[in-house]
Amino acid sequence: SGTVKQAMLVDYGSRDSLFLNTVSYVRDGLLRVAGASKETGHECVIMQGSGTMAVEAMLGCAVPRNGGKALLVINGAYGHRQSVMCRYMGIDHECLVFEDSGPFCVETVLQKLRGPAGFTDLSVVHHETTAGVINPLEALVKAVKAEFPSISVLVDSMSGFGAYDLQMSWGIDFAVSSANKCIEGVPGFSYVLCEREALRRTRGNARSLSLDIHDQWASMEATGQFRYTPPTHAMLA
């Protein structure tokens, strides 16, 4: 929109107090969209780069290095992309694949989790962009947390967040989206919404320096700043 483009005509330095205030405002606002706040025990970690980078950061940090195993629920191309990411990062995982003509089945996912595989993490796509399918996220998360409270739930809500309901209170541990999707900004940053204790457990677990969500969060909490060059104009938009 015109107002989004106009906002990018202002130049702020990465350490300018006005820019740091903007970062805090955006972080708090994104949490509110998910019905969450710092007071409810949640955090928003902004990452430089595209939504794909946030998904890779989430997987690479959330799944434990030792003994971690993720179940990827797939019904489209973005679920398959998560499998490629896991292979690149050496993350132990299995794929539960559904047809892309409809949503995944909650009971089938639960049956898979009841098996002997010993999954520590479950990763799902909220709205599978390539198929135009909205998955039953609320029902799945609540059912998983009721039966498997120790399993971390990871959500790619790239084309869902801001358009379809997503509440961290359902039991979601991590959810990602990006600026240029339903919040109608411009490309340049993505974000990870986190349950704070789940975020703390990722310390030292990252498979990448630049995609370390715990280190990014710790830096923002300590200084208000990004660790590396921030997307200043995208943040203002």
C-alpha cells in the first residue's frame, strides 16, 4: 500500500532509539495477534531474511541435537521443504504424508505419535500455500498436548498467520511467519513466536550461527538490537 511504501522513505540507524522502539513495538504487536504477550510467557524473535529462513531456524533450534526426532506432517510442497531442511541439517525425522487435496487427519497423526519412534517434536504447516488447504491446527495442537505434553509443537503459519486464527495458548511451542504475507508488509524479515521455556531449552542447540533463535532473542533482550545488520526499512513498513 501507499502507507507501507511511505514508511520506508524514513532512514533510521540500527542503533537509533526510534528504530529500537519500533522493533519492540513490532515484537509486542505480533504476539498480540497470537493472543499472547511477555506476560503470558511468550516471546517474539525477529529474524533477518525470508520465511524459509525462519522455518529452518525453528527446526534447527527446536529439535534437540541429542535424541531429538521430528515428525513432519506433510500435505504439500512446504511440508516437503521441511524434510529437505532436516536432511541438510542432519535432523532425525520421519514424514507422515497426506494427499494435498485436503487437510491432514488429526487421529492419524496421533496414531503415529503413539508408535515406538519416540518423537520429541511435531512440525505442521497451518495453511499449505501450494494446495490452498487450511489444516485443523487448533484440534491437532490441543489433542497432542493432552496426550503428549512433552512433545514440542512447531507450526509453519507462513500464509496463515494474520488471516486465520492462531493462538499460542492452544499449546503451540513455536510458530513462524514473515512480514510480506498476511500482515501485509514487505519482504525482509520473518519471526518466530515462542513459548518462553521452550525457547530457553534451545540454548546451544542451533545448527547455524545466523539462525540461532535463542542467541538472537538473548541479544534483543539485553540490548534491544539485532546481532547483525537489521532490516531497518522492512521493520518500519
